[in-house]
Amino acid sequence: MTSLRDQVALITGSSRGIGAAIATLFAREGARVVVHGRDAKALETVQARIEAAGGQVLAVTADLTRFDQVEAMRERIEASFGPVDILVANAGGSPVRPGPVELISEQDWHATVDGNLTATFLTVKSYLPGMKQRGHGNIITLSSAAARRPNAGSPVAYAAAKAAIELLTKDLAAQAGPHGVRVNCIAPETIMTERNRQEIPEHVQQSLVANHPIRRLGTPEDVAEAALYLASDSASWISGIILDIAGGSVLL
Ligand SMILES: NC(=O)c1ccc[n+]([C@@H]2O[C@H](COP(=O)([O-])OP(=O)(O)OC[C@H]3O[C@@H](n4cnc5c(N)ncnc54)[C@H](OP(=O)(O)O)[C@@H]3O)[C@@H](O)[C@H]2O)c1
């Protein structure tokens, strides 16, 4: 398994969940992976798992809403592994529950937009110049099915931030393509990460299955396989797409 051999891949938000699955698969495919998060202990666990399987891995911490920390992280990665070839800007999530727009506090709004849209922007801002200079690179951003469907039960600040990430991705693809950089976006439906397994009651999980033409919920590995495809040369003429990983549940 060497489809990513000699590539350096940074997966932000890989201390757990989808990001950890992407990092594990990319390492198995021969990439030197950089795992990232804020929780050093969780990162240690992911790092140990990848190393035990024979992978090469570096663990870094940074708050991606702070550009000084994003830049310091890049410098550390470049000093250890060299420049990043594949950037998966995966970190994000909703810090708040769904509810009426007028009840969203300003603080929650900013936390959601910063943790998703701004974090993605700052990460891309840090890595894109080097990719353009070197004439190659691959960026994958993370949206959500929430961005594809208004008023479908997700927090609207989160859905709006993810919709903006989709637009940012397409703009970036247009800007960066002539410099040899591909940029694509993955939009997953509810994925059974460890966090979702704990937070979504069993009977709700069962009822969600019925919304999917493919009658099961998604796994982190489903998303990781899609990321691998987009990162690999098999997708060398694909840029600017939003790829729904949704078991057929997003049909429009
Ligand atoms: N799971 C789903 O059902 C689902 C569906 C659609 C889209 N998504 C998207 O897929 C991505 C991964 O989701 P997930 O469910 O795997 O998330 P998760 O299990 O909650 O993990 C989130 C990861 O992002 C990191 N992170 C979050 N904010 C950060 C910040 N400001 N600075 C640095 N790191 C930050 C976390 O780091 P620490 O924990 O170490 O602090 C963690 O590694 C997210 O963008 C999410 O919106 C998920």
C-alpha cells in the first residue's frame, strides 16, 4: 500500500474522530503523517496506534483560531518532516446545540464561525503560499451535510460556516489550480465517531438509518477512503468539487 509514498500529509483535528481515521489510512498508504489537535494525550494515543502499525508520524498541537499558533506549527512540521504536500483541513465541529436564530448568543456564533470557517481559512493561508511556490499541493476541506440542507436540524451557525467553507474551497480551487494545487471538499452526513456514538442515543441512531438509501450510518473510515481518493493521483483531474459522503441521503 504505497499510493501516498513520500508525501507529507497534515490532517488537522486528528486527535480523534474522522481526522484520526484519515491519518491512520494515509499512514498505511505510505505517507508521513502529521497528527494535530489541542489534546496532547489524545494525540499520543493516535500517534502510538499509527507507529504500532509501522507508520511514520509526528504529533503537533495548536489552536487553529490563532494564526501565530498555526504558523508556529507549520515551522515545526517543516523542520521535522519538510513541507506539507497534502493538507486535510479537518478540524471543526459545532460547539452549540440547534435552536432558533434569535437565541444564538454572539459568543456562540463567533465560536462556531471561528472554529470552522476561520480555522480553515487560517490553515490554508499558512500552507498555500509554499504549495504554490513548489508548484504542487493538495488541499481537502471538511464541510457537512448540514451545509447542503437548510433547517434540517443542525445548528445554523455551523451549517452557515460549513457552507462558506464550500464556497471558499471552490474559490481556492480556481486560484490555486494554475499553480499545480488541487482543492476539494468532503461533506459527510452524521458519522459514527466515538463522540457521536456516546452523544446520540441508540434509538435515535436507529431512526437516522431510515434517512439513508444505503441503510446504515457512516463511519470515520468511509470518510477516510474518500479523502484518500481525493489526495491520490487517481483524482489528478479533480478539483473544486464537494463530495457528499452521505449514504445517498443528500440527493439534491
Ligand atoms: N462526525 C460527524 O458526524 C460529522 C459530520 C459532518 C461533518 N463533520 C466534520 O468533520 C470534521 C471532523 O469531525 P469529527 O466528528 O471527527 O470531530 P471530533 O471527533 O469532535 O474531533 C474534532 C477534532 O478537531 C480538533 N479541533 C476542533 N477545533 C479546533 C481548534 N480550534 N484548534 C485545533 N483543533 C481543533 C479537535 O482537537 P482536540 O479535541 O484535540 O482539541 C479534534 O481533533 C469537522 O470539521 C466536522 O465539522 C463531522
